[in-house]
Amino acid sequence: MELRTSFVNIAMGLLKCKFHNRKFSQFRGSDTVTTWLITGGCGFIGTALIRRLRKERPQDHIRVLDNLLVGTRDDLAQVCDFEEAYPSSDFSSYSLQPTSPPSSLCSSTAYCLQPTAYSSESPHSTPVQLMIGDITDPAICHQAAKDIDVIVHLAANTGVGPSVEDPVADMQANVMGIVHMLEAARQNSDVRFVFASSGAPVGEVEPPIHEELAPHPVSPYGASKLAGEGYCSAYYRTFGVKTVALRFGNVYGPGSTHKSSVVAKFIRQAIQGETCEIYGDGTQTRDFIYIDDLTEAILKAALFSDNVHSPSGSELPPTDSFQHPSSPNSLLQPPHSSPSSPSAYCLQPTAYSSESPHSSPSSCSELPTAYSLQPTSSSPWGEVFQIATSREHTVNEIAEKLKKELASQGMDMRIFHGQPRLGDVKRNYSDTEKARSKLGWQATVDVESGIKKTVEWFMQLNKKESKHEHQIQNHQH
């Protein structure tokens, strides 16, 4: 990363940007201050989440870690004012505090805030902090996560295609990247960690997909996301890091400028007069979720209240008692007590136990060899949730809906069918009952409304870009 050679001092008013280490129990409410780290925060989902946080929780502090390979500074500037972080000579400067201009001895191992042309907020506001760096660098991950309350890990090598072309690079970004971030999370007290997974880990199964299905990933991308889910489970159960893995459906909506999935790609191609290619016969199905529904799920998970009640106030069943309607009866029994350890686990008998069916440990301190760990609370920590609409749509169906909406905007959409893509599953949609019952979340935007809003946003963007290009041409003449 190329370093800048000249810097300016930051006004003392920006000292309000300082991040403090707080217990999460102190700021569950909407009027309390939470510090967020959003990896990949310049991307589609990250900027949508930041826009929502700035609107609904303006008192919160937000830090973004992004390598700018997909999302850009301009994308971030569309939703917030921000200050960029640059290397500092002080390795211990983890908090990204305002400093004097760094000397020529600046190294790439620590960061300090420096103002940029992208900040236009008043000196009394709290701009977003942007760190330019990669999740494959453990030192940068460690610094970015310092004094953070909630980490939303969105940064990843995304998509089946790139993972098939270079599975090693996919593994390095998606597996080593999440391990680095989880390790960085361990330095904080009571941190929450929301991981962006997908339906790809499950692989080719008869839908609907739910959390109790055995995973059999088809693509390297699915395998890397499955590894991420496994590490989230392990870091909660071993180290007490409060992780949640959210398996996102096919997300779409306003702001998806760089996204390469069906909805955004087809709209861009139609506007540019290009022909839209559907891989295979187009009968493959996906579960398409609107961006506002998805960011709501992230907030539900990140701000989950640690008690025995659901967000709506109704009491939830214990985690180990949750069963999908289509799954067999569980052999796991409810716990006898709730230990005070971060993992809140109790040893419960399994089918492999040689004990009498009427016997049970008198307390969680007993350690018979034939017992397995079972969660004792209704919290979502260490668990996986399907985040989608529970509705199945073929790619052909989505293409027709897009064609109709684009036609209403005066745009013609041409379609042809190409070869099937390696690693694609044939059918994919989710059962989101677990997210509804445990997180109090469910999707509310239907695909017709979502497509209409998305097409309108892209058309407005196209008009702005065309007007800007026209102004440049006039200026040159």
C-alpha cells in the first residue's frame, strides 16, 4: 500500500471519535453508544448497513476495514462522511486516535487518523473511520478490532465463479481472513461477531435449506464459508467470543453497483445495451432477499439482548430444544443448570451414554465421559441462521420480472441462455423459522416490490452519470 508523504493535524473536536472499551450490557438500548467494525464496509451490504446505522443510531462509532478492491471511497462517501486512517510510527496506537502529523518514519504496522476531502461533517459530529487494509494481514485485523464492541465480518472473496478459478485465493481470503478477525476479536471484552455466510455450505440438497441439514458444499466458495461457520462455533465454545453466522440469501437492492449476481448484473447490462446471459436453462432457483431485510437481520443478531426473552418480549425455548419441524426428535435433554462461564454450557447425556435413562448429572461440574456439550440459554451465540425469504424463484422468473420493470422505464432487456456454470446448485431456498423464533426476524419485502425499487435506483443513477458525462463534455468544448 502506497503511503502518503504529507499530513495535516486533526482538529481537537475530532477527539470525540475516540473508541472506548465498554461492556455490551451497558449499551443495548438505541440511545447508548456502540462501537462497530465493519469489514468490507465499502461494499454493497456494508454501505447499506452504515447508512442505516447513521440514521437509526447516530451516536454510534463506526470503523471500516476494506482493501478497496470492490467497494471504493466514493461508495462509502455516498452514505457517510469519513476520516481515513494512515500508517503511524507508533505500533501501540491501536485506537486510531488523532495525532500530530506522522514523521517520515511511518510504518505500515499501526494507524492514526488523518482528514481527507471526503469529510464534510461538523467538528461536533463523529465521522466514520476508514482503514485501508486486508483481512489476510493479521496485524491490521488486530489493530482494526481494538476497542470494538461489534464486528460485522462482510469482507470475503465472494461468488462461486472466482472460487472455482482460484480455490487457493478463495481459501486465503475466506478461511484465513475469518481466523485473523476472530483472533483479533478475542482482545476485547464481551465482543459480538456477526459472520456473513451463505447457503453455499449446504450444497446440493432438497430445499428448503435449514440449519440442521448436514453440509455438503459443491464449490470451493461453499467449503470456505462452511469453514468460517465452524470457526465461529469453535471460538464461541472455546473462547467465549459471541459469534453468529448468518447465511444470506441472494441479496439485491439499491446500492448494488458492483454486485455480480443476477439482479444487479442484468439491470446494468440492460442499461448498457448488453445481452444478459442466463447460465443453463434458467430453471435453477434461488431465494432473493432485499437489502433492507438483510441489514435488519444483522442488527437483530448484533444487538441481541442477553436474556431469556425474544426481541418481542415473548419467552423463547432453550437453544438446545429448538427443532426444525422436519428434523427427527432430538436425544438432547434440557440442561439442569446454567453455568456462569462465557459459553454457558452444561454436560448432557447422549445416545452414547451407558448410564440409566433415568439418571443424570447432579450439576454441570460433573464430567462423565459419555456426555456432550449443550447450550443452556436462548441466545444465538455460536449458532447459524438462514437469512432469506423462504420463497423460491427461478432465474428465468427473476429475469422476466426485471424485463417487465425495465420496459416500464423504456429499457429493452435481451436474454440468451449459455452453458451451466461449474459449482452451481440446482435449487436453493431457505426455511427461516429459526431466525424468526430466536432472533425475532423475518423478511417483509416481496420480490416484485424489491425489483421495482432496485430498477428505479439504477435508472436514477444512470441519469446522474449521464448528466455528469454531458457536463464534462460541454466543459471540454
